[in-house]
Amino acid sequence: MPFLFPLSNDIFLFFVTVGITVCIFQEILQDTSGPVVKKKRVPFSAKYAPIYVPPVFYGNVTRNSFYLDILSLSRYIPCNYWVSSTGNEITENTVKRQSRLSIAASDVSLDTATTQMSSSTPNLPSSPAPSKGPDAEDVLQMAVCKKIQFPFMPGCEPDGANAVALAAKYPQLGRPDIVRFLVARKGVLKAAEEMLEKCLAWRNLRFPLKRTQVRNAFKTKCFFPFRQAKDGSPIVYMRGGLYDCNVATPEEYVLAAAYTIDWSLQQFPTEVNVTVLVHTATVAEGPNQSADTNFIKLFIQVLSDNYPERLKRLAIFPFPWYGRAIWGMLKVFVDKRTQDKVMLLSDGNNGIPAQLKDFVDPKDMPRFIGGTCDEPIPDLFETLQN
């Protein structure tokens, strides 16, 4: 039968092969044990919007619902879920409120648990092991675990078999720390245990820090903590214009950054993540050196290997157009879950991008960054041992 278009036999065979392959994979991925999936096309306009997945009822079968970033669908959505195509059905504040309501299901509220617990925090390696009774600290740790595994990930339940097995092997760790490593390894027990072992070995070699280890790095005032973001996560700043490779090594800067993250989380025991703001603007009388790719790669590696699920978001501003080429080379070292947390922002009014104001209030930002706060910067070097 003659073709309507002069396609060659090779091209025709190619399309036939692709069509057959797609049909085969659709059959393989079809879940025949559960209800038939209701497929609904997601328009392009909702591609980058947070969406709500409502529950659907088919007879006696209830399909679950959860909040999900559309960019993560390929990783998290099971075959017995369906997606609403209406973007932004529920605002971020409503999501947070409902999350808090689910956390507060216990008789002891999160705020009450915070006031009753000791000053220790679930950070490696000094986090306390959870006690056996249903006391305030247990309630707090379970609440923190729910924040870590949001959206839900099978095999990472704080009271599941994987978490119980790791807690028995590492009784010195709190349950939130264990859940963080399970989430980082997608609920695979052996992989989470290997990652945890390497992290503990890394920490035992470097912590507690001495002043001599990071004296030069802290002297540059390149890293410092300052207040909280709108969602409550503590903020860690890095001023790129103050980074000086002639004063400290990349390893010293990374240790200073790690200590800043640890210290920030210790000030807010109910928080799981930190917001990292990298300010790349030129600093008057500063070294203002070009980006040190050795430090960036080492920082990403240390953060991924030893601080899983600690990053809420990483905003870099103002971000020049040529910087995207650098990020394109470096992001191959970053897992997809972390890549989705990176924000590359151009400059805005008063030096603060409009998109960043959705997460951080200018009144909680130092004036030299573009905010309106004149509160002194904490000197972390003074908190270190001699």
C-alpha cells in the first residue's frame, strides 16, 4: 500500500518500534490488582505549580490524597493515584495548617512538647535516644519525623521496621535522624545504614570542632546564621564576596558551613531543615573573587552525604546569566530531590528578588543583604572550644 508521505523504510520501522515499545511498557506498568486509574492530562500551565491531589471514591475503595510538587510526580506517585490538573487549589498556608493539625493529633501539642523537653536537639551525633514512654519528647520527635517524610515515602515510617532496626543498632541517635537517612535512601535499609555509617565516621573525625580548625574561615565572616524564614526554618547566609581562597582552604570553609548549620538547628529544636541564602553581590573592600568550584563541589558532597533532608531551599541571588552554565556542570553531583530545592534568582528591588520575599521577610534579613534588620550577627567563632 503506498504511503501518503515519502517515508523511508527505516523511518517507518523506527516509528513502529517506538509504538510497540510504548504499548508494552503501558501493559507492564498497569496495576491490574487495584482499581483502574483515572487518567487526566495535566496542562502545561500547572506544570510548575504546587497542586492538591484530592481523594476519589470508587465504591468501597478510597484512593489516598496528598500534597505534591508536580515536578516530583515521576518519583512518588503510585499507579493507584490520580492528579488534579487545577494548580494552586490550596495555598501554602493551608497546607502548613493541615500538616500541623495532623501532627497535633496527640494530646500533647508541639509547643507544649517543646517547653517540656530538654535543651538537647536531634542532631548528629549527640541527639538523645527516644525514651520508652509517651512523654513530650517522644511526641516532639514523631512530629519532626512527619516533617521529614513529607510527602510520605514507604519504608521510612518512624515506627516502621526499618527505623526500629536502625534505632536498635544506633541507640544514641534520635528517631528523626534515622528517618532522615531512610528518606535519603528511599526506604532501603541497607543503603541507609551504609550512609549512616559513613556520616558517623566523618563526624567522629572532625567534631567537636576546635577554633584552630575554622579560625581563618570564620574570620572572613563568609558564613553566619540570622533569624528564620517564614516557614520557621533557620537561615544560613553565605556572602560570596567575602570568600577568600588565600585566607582559608575549601575544607575549612566547608567545616565552618557545617558548624553553622548544626548551630542553627540547635537553636530551633522543632525545625528539621535550614534555608541557605547565597548572596553573590560585590562587597565593598572585599576580595570579591570568582566562584571556587572546588569549594562548591565539596560543599555539595558534604551536604548530600552528611546532612540528608536538612536543606529546605537554597537560594542564590543575584544570579548572573553566565552562572547557569556553572550550575549546569555542578548539578550532576546533586540528586534530583536536592536539585528541586535550588532557586537561581536575579536581582530585585533593594537587592532582594521578589520570589525570595515569598519565603523570607525583609525585616528578618540583615540590612547589608538588602533587608531592614540592624540586629548584630551572631559570632559563632566565640561558641567554639579553645
